[in-house]
Amino acid sequence: MKKLLIMIILICVFSLNTTYAYPHIYSDIGGDSSEPAVSLLSNYGIISGYPDNTFKPDKPVTRAEMAKIVTIAAGYYEYSKNMTSIYDDMEGHWAESYVELANVLNIVKGTSSNTYDPDNFIKFEEATTMIVRLLGYTDESLGGNWPSNYYEKAEELNLFKNISNRTGYASRRDISIMLYNALNCNLVKVKENNSIYNTGKKLLSLIGSMTTKEIKLDALKTNDNFDYTNYLFNKWDVYCNLDGDTVYMNNPRFNEFSGNVTSILPNRVIFVTDASGNVRAFQLPNIPIIFNGAVGNFETLENSKIKVVYEDDSYNGNVIGVISSGVTDVVLIDYDKLYSPGDKTLAGKYLPINSSSQINYSKFHIYGDVSSLDEIKENDLVYFYETEESSFKKSALTIEVVRKKAEGIVTNFEIKDNTSYYTVNNEVYKTASNFIFTENASIKDNVSLILDKNNNIVKLFILNYGKMPSTYGIVLDSNNGVNSLATVKILDQYGILKTYYLAENTSVVTKARSNYNVQYITNLKKNDIVKFDPVTKGNLKVISLKTTNTISNYYNEDTQLIANGSKVTSNTFIVYEFSGKYQLLKPNQLDKYLIGKSTVSHNGNIEALYLSKGRKENYFVEPSIPEVDKNFDGTVYGLISGFTKIDENKYKVSFFNNSNVFYISSKSETGNNFSSYINTYTKSVVEKNNIISIEKVTPETDKIKITAIYSNQFQIDGITYIEYSSNVKIYVCTLNSLGNISSVKLGSKSDIQPGITAQLYDIFGIFDGIIDVVLIFN
């Protein structure tokens, strides 16, 4: 058999919550008697935990698992893939090669000449026997009766240290502790006469070695797939693999004090409070300070997590070094910030790169709710721990990914001191300081809350609106949106005809992504009956598609009953379509035979009725122009999408960014030249919904590229800086193949990215040079 080297690739989670950190940290062994053993053996790859980051120390070990453990501990991490077992019940078993190799090494034996019983739990005496055999002892060399002969040798070798129960089945804790105790035992060989001689080598030598040394600052430059950051300035027992690469450290010799910096004084004195509330003062002379994995400075210690390594009286200058960490940024991941293979950045943050221009995973640490960059999803919250090095050249980076949500019905809502408080599932959540506004939720809304580590709301999504729809309507037209919201044209029960933008989280819209495009797909179709809550401005949020029954039946005008048993009432919304024209009807306008579809209440009354046949001929009325609010007076700034001729004297004017309906006289100068105002940003003076004048607003710039964006300034052309207002309006305009605007949506400052094409307007503030409106062109 050929011994092959164990290669352990180690990613150490940077943590300052304990006196010293283990590279493998399982959630269920903190403070357990097996913790040192589990940590060391895990980093040598001899044992492993479960995908949920638990070790399950009380779980019994199977005979197959034990064979694998002792085989790897013997230095045989890889083995012949074609090895077949002498035991009949091992054929095709996942541990077949491990069992056979352990059998060849005389470490395991079957339960009979032709069976091994791999899936049976291993008894404590069997596990003890295998570990003693791993050290080189044999049945013949020990003599006596089994299992007492192996127990006696194990006692002599001190293998049972820290093990209380030695009966029954061996647990994962028992195996780990015994094997850990065995690592410092000498290997022996058995001569032909069954006498034993000591080889002078430890069991540890089969997988690596251990030395004791102080970890100094230059260890940060070591590139052996181990991160020394959290071990700096102390003296440790350092465990290496057979290649000499570090895999694990424990047993620090110098004092360490960990906690949060609660005060920092100009004379380089800091106060640190640990998790138990103990406070220590430290005088920091000219000593090395590490911040987030690289050399930092004294000022970075403020409000950071810290570990102080010191000897004796720290205040008199015996501090050796300081290791600190602190959050430098928190980013909620949008779709366009997701990591793609080959990227050297994440959400605009540079990742550490090695000499081969690849991500240096020994200096990049990711922990929390994911374990790799590829696992990060949209709406994950990422806490960045960046070094103080230049932004494009980071030697180390730690990120913590938090994926916390709360979903439920809003039962209470309050605003105090500009902070919103939502009660969901009897828990009160407040908006965080970095809260990203989407829309206000109301009581009875079903919401999903994106939470930070402190359970504060970072972003809120409304899954379903609690407000009940109030108005019936018939769909005349609907359109999906690409990078813009879907739209629907509805004639409602009051005769108002209007086109609405559908909010992306309504029940009738599905959001889908295709490459770099976002599609908003509505399931509404022509002549669908809906119930909705009309809005005068903004997107339509409360709308539901009603289930309908097909009607092809006789109607009795006297009883108002249809032959299928349902009844028309005075409150029934009735709409009739003929040759693409729609008309609202009253019950007395219905003919004797009806064809169409209806929505029926639980008591059999028809709430809404669409007809393609069934109107009395003598009641035909041409569709009227829907009445609109005629009380609007003022100035409207916006992008005109079109003019519709109503009659010989009037046009209806539509705006992309304003859902109100306005009119203009076809006899006016503007009405005669309306085409020149389409696709331009305009100022309209309105009296009682009639536009009396329109003028184009002159932009501060033509269409230009934004080269950089700052907290209150844009940079254009790489040279000029222009200030923008804190409440600047952003409109994202989608252009068609002819270069005309096909749709407009309200955007935010996050839509302004370097390289986009935009047009800037100074509208308010009496031409103060501050940009109030930005049009972005896609």
C-alpha cells in the first residue's frame, strides 16, 4: 500500500467572540468535552460535521464510519478505487474500500468470516480495539482475553481521559476524544515472537506534526491556505500536515482579552468590555494593530471588536499586539450585484487576489447563512469587513451574509421620530437606519420583512394587500412590461376608462428575469372581469381577477333571473361589447337571451356581467367619454406620451409620469402643434383639467454620460461636477428602435450608475443650478 498525503484546504472564519478561534466551529460543541478533539481532527479531515453546521456528538458511530475514520487517521486518505472487500455484505457499500483497507492493515475484523455488518452501531469495546490496533498492537501481542486486554492497554495509554461512560455504543464524542488522546501515543511494531518494540514515532506523524511557536506579523504574508490573522502575537501549538502546511492551532501561551472597544482616549488608552460586562483598560504603545486582516491604525479601533494579546500588567506597556474587526459597509444585494464566476468584485467591493490573479481564498472569509460567493442571493444582507488598504488592492476581506426574514400580517403601524414600527406576528420591528424604502404598508397587509442582525427592517415587501377591492371593471387591454411595469386598461362600473401601471407585487403580475432584463408579466386578458381599488396617481396595487361562469341562457326580465339560477340585481355591474365598443347597461336594457360570463356571489346574485349578446336594440347608446376630476388647477411637469382626438374640438393629453387625464383645445396653438411635444419634458399650465399652455423645459445638459455619482453631486464627461437636490426625481426612460420613449418608470438614485446616459434639469429653486429632475435613457 502506498501512503498518500492528506491535503486540507482550510478556510478559517474570522471571529473574535472567543479567546481563541478554531478553524472548524460547529454550533453544538461549544464548551463540550470533545471540542478540542473535534476541532483538531476536523481540520485534519479525519472526521467531519453535517451540512447544518452541527457535529451531533451524542450520535452513535457505525462500523462503516469507524473503518473510514481509522483508515484516514492511518494516513490513507486516498486508496485504491477498485478495491473489493472479502466480506459479502460490503459489496457496493459506500465504505467498501475503507473496510477492506482497514482489514488489510489488521485494524478491523468482521463479525464473522464473511460479514462485517457495516451499518450496525459500533460498540465501545470494538472502537477501543480499533484505536489500539491503529497504534500497532495486535491480539497476539497483548495476550489475555478480549476485550479486557484492549481496555487495559487503553487505560495504560490514557486513551480514556475525559470519557465518563465506557459501555454501550460508542458516540461521535467518544471516538473523537479517544483518537485525540491517541495522537501523542507512540506507534509500536510487533515482532515475530509477538514482542513489542517502540518505533519512537507518534500516531500524529502519520498525518502531520506539531510544533510550538509564536505567530508574528510576517505570517500574514504566508501563503499556505491558512489564515493566521486571529492567531497573531501569541504562542501556539501549531499542527501541520505532511507538506508542512498549517491546519490548526490551539493552547495559547499569552493572555488574551476579547470584547468591544467602548471608549478610546487620545493618550492611546482604550477601554474594552467583554461579553460578561467586564471592563479592562489597555495602554497601547507603538505596537502592531491589525484591522480586518491587515495592518491598521489606532483610530480604527473605535467601536470595533477587539482581541488584545498581552503579558502580565497590560497597562504598563506589556501589550504585544491588537487584532480588531469592524463592519465597514452593509449592502443589500440587488439582482445586478450578484456574484458571477470570474468576478473580482462583489457589490463594488474588491476581493483579495493572489499572484495568479485569482481570488485568494485563504484571505477571503465568508460566513453566516452561506458558505460561498455563488450561494449569495438577491435580498441577502452582506456585512463587509474591509481593510484600510486602497480600494482596488485588498489583501484580505471578510464578509458576513445574513438571510433573516419575517413574514405575516401587519396588525399595527406607528411612526416615532422618523422611525416606522410594524407589528407582525405579535413582534414589533422597527426600520433600520439604512432602511430602503419600497412602499408604505398598512394594517392587514401581508408583508415580508428583510431584517438585519439586530432584527431591524432593512427592506419591506408587500406580498398581498389587506385592503379589499371596491370597484368592478372590465379589462379592455393589457400589456406586459420589459424593464417597465405591466399595464392594464380598465372600464370600471362608474364608466371611467383608464390605463394603469400594475405594481409588481399585485396578485395579477409575475416578475421574471431574462439575462439583464426584468419582465413584468400580467395574467389579465381582454374581457376579464376584475375587482380593484382605483388610484388617481401611482401604480395600481389592489386588484384581483374574478372567477367567472359562462352564460348562454334565457333571461326573465320580470324576475331578473337567468335560466341557470343566478339573479341580476340593481347593483350588478353590466357591460356590453359590440364591435369593440363597450357600453354599461342597466337591468332593464337586457334582452331575453344572454351570452357572456358572470361573477356570482355566494347567495346567487350576479355581481358583474359581461355580455357579447343580450342588449335590447332600442337601448343602444354610443359610448360616452368617461367623466374625470375637473378640479385640478396648477402646473404639471412631465413627459407627454401622446394626444388622443376626442372630437373636432378637443384632444386628450397623456403623460408617462402622471396618470391624470387632461384635455387641450384642438383650436389652440399648442393643439395644432402637439406632435412637437411628444417625447419631451414639458411644463403644462392646467385650469380645471384643461391645459391652457405647454412649453418645453430646457435641460441643463443635452444627453450626456454620467461618469461618477457622489452623495450630492454628479460628475459628467470626467471633468464637470453638478450638484443635485436631496429629493431629486429620477425617471427611467426606455427607448424603442426608433429612439422614441416607449415607457417611463419612477426610479431612484441607485439607477444612476457610471456610464449611463442622462439628461439633467434644474426646475425648482429659481434656477439655482441644483438638479431637480434626471431622465435616464435605456
